[in-house]
Amino acid sequence: MKTFAHLAHLNKYLAKYKWYLIWGTVFTFVSNLFGIFPAQLVRYALDLVSETLDIYYLYAGSGLQSALYDIFAFSILLYGFLILGLALLKGFFLFLVRQTLIVMSRHIEYDLKNEIYDHYQTLPLSFYRQHNTGDLMARISEDVSKVRMYVGPSIMYGVNLLVLFVLVIGYMVSINARLTAYVLLPLPILSIGIYLVENIVISRSEEIQRSLSRMSTSVQEAFSGIRVLKSFVQEDVSAANFERESNEYRQKSLRLTMVDALWQPMTVMLIGLSNVLVVYVGGQEILAGRLTPGNITEFLIYVNMLTWPVMALGWTTSQTQRAAASQQRINEFLNEKTNIVSQKNLIREIEGEIELRNVRFVYPDSGIVALKNFSLHARSGESVAILGTTGSGKSTLANLITRMYDVSAGEVLIDGRPISDYNLTSLREQMGYVPQDVFLFSDSISNNVRFGKPDMPQERVEEAVRDADLYGNIVGFPEGFETRIGERGITLSGGQKQRLSIARAIARDPKILILDDCLSAVDTNTENIILNNLKRIMADRTSVIISHRVSSAKLADRIIVLDDGNVVEQGTHHELMALNGTYRELYDKQLQGEEV
């Protein structure tokens, strides 16, 4: 029961594609009818020969014997053609069975993958901090594939088994109930075997999927960090780690294969036992005059017709258990709900005023207190710089303003309204964000710039690239703006990636621009060029400049100095220099570093 409780999530898809399921069941029924009729024809043909053989020999040497032979030969040939025709019809309806039930499984696979992917995108950053990429990928690929085996082949074979049992056993009982009882005697043993193996299969399937997730994560990290891996000459260590994970996966798979391997010999043995019983008990019934040799032949055909469905029963059970284990893993993530939801779903054009009141924030996964009683008020069109050392809470502010997280205490307001009132999509579409950890997509430079606005004209793309001081580099590439930059922008330098990320943010013409330490990988000269361009860009929009470099903060209207989540100083550049405090100390250290 626990198995089907996990798979209950799929019932909505089975209801959606119910006509595939209904017609598949009908076609299964019809195809099995065309499989049963030949057995009856074989019985008629055998009994015909058996009953008329004495008459044939009675007319030995006469002309009637030849005529009788022609009649018998024609009858047998007719039976042969009928059996061939029925076999062709059975094959045609089996084709229709697969065109309904297997096609249904592909539709469900498509819908389930889209459901998982769409759900992933609704989950907050805290979810992604707690789960690795390999595990996410395994659940949307490997686990969904195993679920498809349940809604496709498993259901198909299960329906076929039920239909065939009803039809075949019904015919067998109508012929001879005693012989049918003996033939079916081994089946309860098979049912007990299925029950005993069920828990072993599902347990080992879960272990395999967890092992596969770890192996996928190991591979993904190795290839994503291939430059670091090579520079530290750790290829052999990485290969050894993969070999260890792969070996663990192999061992767990072999343990499950051993259980699966029990099914076929056990079913073959039970079917063989059924054949022996048919011959032995059927022989007694013939001697008693209750059955004919044709009936025994018919029974043998029926028993062999049940051979594959009974063998498939073990396979179907195993696949269903695997699917249940996989669906349980999928349900774990589908049951995760985001707490970043809009309270009033407000959709409006913002002016850009930002206010944080007595904000405290604790990261839910690690318990780290990033901000303590932090307050900030930036008027529309004003630029504010957040300055501080690593770990002071600067990047956390960017996450709160873009509402990647909700505050632990206090509140964040945009244009005087709580940020939770706004529709998330509408709000974020009016923001431009340049993250500290630049992420670029494996696409052309143009498409990376217009990522937030796919219909952006090329002229706007080029203007944004000029403002980010990247135009000269791009036109020097052989393919210009259509240059594909490789995974995560691997073909670009660190500074080029940062400037491309800036171009992507400002190309959207956002009302709020957030720059999170985005000039750390560029030299001083390039930084000055970009900052001069940003002065013009920031003139009509609210800007939050997060940095550890004083040079980036100088152009802001107001500077806030953070230390360990607390505001230690704030004011203009000249005011803070006059204080001779933390800001002046940072300024002097960085100025000396540049001179050196």
C-alpha cells in the first residue's frame, strides 16, 4: 500500500490521459481474444483428425479414401490460414496497445519533468543552498525515467496480465474446472514470493538512487571546476573519487540485480510444473472420457500463453517498486513549498525608493547572523554604496532587496509598500542585478546581454556593452556579438565576464540597479572607465553599490560602512574621510596598495 501511496501523485496524469488508458485496455482485450481463438482452432483441428482417422483407414484402397484425404487436408489448411489471420490481427492490436499505453507514458514523462522543473524555479535560494545540483538533476532525469516505466510498460503488462487471466482462466474453467485448479496451483507460490521480495526491491532501489545522485554531483563538480582541477594536478584524485562512487553504485545495482535474477528461473520452474500437471491430470481426464487430446493441447497452449505475463509479473512488480522509490524522492522536492510569496500580488511601475527598517537576517540553513538591526533609506534616483570587508553582510542586502530571502525581523519597503505586497515577477523585472559570482550562459554574447529581455533590439545590446566598456573586446572576436562564450563564460577573462554581467543588468533599463562587488576582477583603469559610464547610467535610477573597494563607493551619494552585520559609519565620502574612522582606514590602505 505504501508503494501506491507514493505513486498516487501520478493519478492526475492518468486521469488527464484516461482515453489513452481506456483504449489501451480495449485493444489489450481484443488482442488477447485473437490470441485465444487459435488455441481453440488447434483443438478443433486435432480432434477432427483424431475422430476421423479410423474412417480414413476404413476406406483404405478405395476412391473415397482419396476424397476424404482432400477434405481433411483442406480443413487443416483452412484452420492454418485462420490461425495465421488471427495472429496478424493480434499483432495489429498489439501495435495499437503500444501506440496508446506507451505513448501515454511519454506524455506523462514530459508533463512530470515540466512540473518538477517549474517547481524547482519557484523554490527559494535557501533550498538550493541545502541541495546539490547533481541530486536535482538525478530526480528530474533518472527518477522520472523510472516512473515512466511504471506508467508505460508496467501498466501495459499489468493490464495484459489481468485481461489474459480473466479470458484464459474463464475458458479453461469452462472446459474442465479440475484441471484448471491443478494448473493454477503454482500461482499462489509466486504471489507469496512477490510479497517477500517487495520490501527488498524498494529498499535497494532507494539506495541505488541515492548513490546515483552522489555520483552525478561528483561528475558535475569535476567538469564545472575542470580548470581548478587541472591547475592543482588532481586528475588522478578526481578519477579515484569517481571510481569509488561508481563502484558503490555498481555494488548496489548488483545486489538489486541478484533479486531480479530470481524471478525468471522461479517463473519458468512454476510454468514447467503447470505443464507437467496438465499432462498428468489431463491424461487421467482423457482416460475417464471427460476430455479429448485436443483439450490437452489447448490447455498446454493456454499455459504457455500465461508464461510471459506470469514472468512479467515479477518484472512489473520490480519496476513498480523502483518507480515508487523514485516518485518518493520526487515528491520530497515537490512537497517543498516556497515561503517567498506575494501577499497582495501588486503589479505596478515602481519609482525606486528603497527602505530597510531594523532588519535582522539569519540564514535558515546555516544559522549565520548576517545583519543586525540594519536600516537604510534610499530615495528614488539616489545612489547608496555599501562598503565593508568580506563577511560583513553586504551581499545579503542584495538578496533581501531582490527578495531572494525574507528578513528574519524588521521589514523591507519599496516605494513605501512592504516588498511582500509586490508580485515577484513584476518587481524583479524592474531591477538590474550584477552578482558577485558572475554566471553567464553557454550562448552568444548578444543573447547573454538580452537575457532578461529576449526581444531587446541589437542597438540597445551594443549600447549596454559600450557602457560596460566591453565593446572593443567584442568587435575583436571573429564572430563579434554572435560569439558563443562556452559554459559559464569559460572563454572570457574574469574582467570580461564581470563587464558582460554589468551590460546584462543595465540593458534592461531597470528602476533599481544593484551592483554586488562587480568590479573586483577589473583593473583600476577599466574600473574608472566603467564608473564614469555608470555615473550617467545611475543618474535616473536608484542604485545600490556593494563593494569592498573605496574607489567604487566614491561616486555614490551616500556611503554606509558595514562590519559584522552592523552599520559602523555612514555619510558622504568627504564626511567619512573627516571622521578618521573605519572608512578612512580602508581608503588609506587601498590607496597605498594602488601606489605599490
